Amino acid sequence: MSSNKISLPNNERRSSVVENYLLSLYILVEENRSPTLTQLAAYIRRLPLAEGLGTSLPTVLGVIRRMSRDGLLKVSQQKEIQLTEHGMAIAASIARRHRLAERLVVDILGIEMTLADQEAHMLEHGISVYLEGYINQALGNPTTCPFGKPIPGSDYIKPKGKVVPMNLAKTGTAYKVRSLPDEDPRLLEFLSGHEILPGNWIEIQEMGDYRDVITFRTSAGEGALGFGAASRIYLTVN
């Protein structure tokens, strides 16, 4: 049995709502964003409806205040939400369970990638530390989720080379896809159809700043993607 897992203080677990907020904040920080209340609310709206999360600003603010009282986060004078060390430790453990669950449903159960995030959200809250170890072992101790994001607590090694979001890539340059956002099934269907998947190559042909559209070429041919979606796709020089 692999012991490569994140230990929570006193095996601490939180409600599914708080766990989803912590995971969302973890992902926003991972994407080098300093989340505000508005950004967090916008991100939570992308999560599965079955999670039963309120997405109005008053609802989000209420949860954030409770989490602040519990010592999981703090809000700066600039209104940016920052996880405390304690909150980050719990958030990382949730991200680990979520990404192992994504691997489980894709690699073992054969569910398509477009549904992996949704199904993982259903599973993550019920995975115990004990079961997590067996899932990790059955998967062969993976270091990334199907979307290329590192699994906390794994033996992940950061790839060599500069990592850039697709919207800041250089034209005429070939890149390797490093990671994708996982919570938008329609975007994932588009990316999969154009072979924009972790490990595959992509060449940026034109940065249409005036149209907010990037033209690219992959093994599936040419295509175009908006700057907003492209900003969450990370590349490394091929």
C-alpha cells in the first residue's frame, strides 16, 4: 500500500459545500489568480448543479465569512481571498482526492473526459483516507489528473521549460499542451475534437488581438479559440 498521501490535522473533513469552496480556491491560486469574491462566485457557477452550491454573491459571502471564522482563509484589504496554511492543507487534500477520482473514472471506468470532473465531484466527498490509498495504488501512483494538473502528494516533477498560458504564446512557435481546465464539458469537447490534450503539440498561427481570437494548428488541423478560454490552457515549448 502506498503511503504517498496528504495528512489532514486529526483526519479533518468538512462539509461538501466548504470542500467545494476550498477546491475552487485551490484551483484559482494554482492558475496564478488572486481570487476575489466575484471571481470565486463566477468559478463556482461552473461546478455541477448537483453539488447544490449557491452562487449569488450574498450566498458566497456568507460561506466565506464562516470559513474565515473557522481559520481556513482570510480576506485582504484588497478584497482578495487567501487560504491560510491550515486551509491550504485541507484544500490540497481535496484536490488530491478529486484528481485521483478523475483518473479513476477515466482510466479504469472508461468515462469520457468531458464528464470526468462532474463525476469526480460526486465521488470526492466520500473517499476516505483509507480508500484513497487503494485508489492511488490501483491507478499506479499517478502524478497528474487526465487534464495534466499535478496531483498533490504525488511524485510529480515540474516539466522543464517555461510554462505559458495559451493567450500569451508566441505565433509561429510549437508548444506541448501541459494542462487544461476540467470543469467545462463543452470546452473540453471542443479541445478534444481538435486534439488539444496534455502531451500533444500545438502551433500558434495568429494572435487576433482585435478579435480576441487565437488561430492554431494541431494534428487535427486548424482551429480558433477565444482569449478567455485560451488563458486557462497551459503550454510548454515543444
